[in-house]
Amino acid sequence: MYINGEWLKGNDILKITNPVNGEIVGEVYQSGVKETEYAIKAAQDAFPAWAGLTADERSAYLYK
């Protein structure tokens, strides 16, 4: 998970399977309450600075 500019690892891993043949195509860390609360807090903290940017500045971040 990428939260607040850093990659975090959870305790549980979810295997992603192809529904057609059941083949495992990837794995992702599952997030829980702790990670969700951290992500919400990071978003709340970042909002004032993000809202102060122009549309062109925000667009540049998204393209990057």
C-alpha cells in the first residue's frame, strides 16, 4: 500500500486469481482499520495544500 508517500506492508496478503482459470496472477497486502485510519489522516493533512494548487499544478502531479 502506498500511503502518505511511503510503501507499507500489511500483515495479510490477498492472492488475486484469474476468474476464468483460477490461476494466481498477483498478490496485494490487505489493509485493516489501522491502515485505513492512517490513510484518512494523511488525506486530511494533505488537503489544504492540495486545495491551494491550481488545476494545472494538480494536473502536473497526476501526470507525473
